[in-house]
Amino acid sequence: MSDFINEPEEMEPVEIEGTEETAGEVTDSTEETPTAETVSKFRELTSNRMKMIGQQLFQMKKIPEKRGIDYSREDVEKIFTYLRNEIDKCESEFIKKFDEKKADKFDFDFKF
């Protein structure tokens, strides 16, 4: 089997830090009160996906070591510009929840 398909030798588990007090920051915005179940589900989903992304990045790191390939600095810059943009988009989706909550709590206290 090719090295490209093999899994990394050792991957550390990913843990999402948080407490019950901060748990509201990691639940679906449609829920008012976070539960241990919703926080656990979030942590499980993100942990699994982060592990898969980590494994793919591990495999990407091996590409420069392969024989018979050639690439330019421009190629590398395109790859990592793309990855950074995708990470920024992903982060924006997470942050959007907090911005929406602020907008929902707008106070219509008009004083004349």
C-alpha cells in the first residue's frame, strides 16, 4: 500500500476546552439553554472532523519528500492561500452565531 494512503503513526486526540458556564458558546443558536448532550455532540463532531483534517495535513506534509514530483514556490503559495481562505470561511461560520445573538438582543428603548 502506498505511503500516501497510510494513516499517521500516532495522532493525539483533540480536546475542546470549556465549562458548563461557557457551554452556551458552543451549542446550536436555536437552543436557549445548552445541555450536556448538545455540548458533548458538538465536541464529538468537531473532534472527529479535526482529526480527519489533521490526518490529511499529515499526508500533505509528505508530498515534498516524494520522488518524481516538482513544484514551484507559486504552487505552494496557491495551496496555502486556498487553505487559509477556507479556514477563514469556516471560522466566520462559527463566529456568525455570536454576531446573530447580539443582533437578536437589540434593545428598542427609544427615548425622546
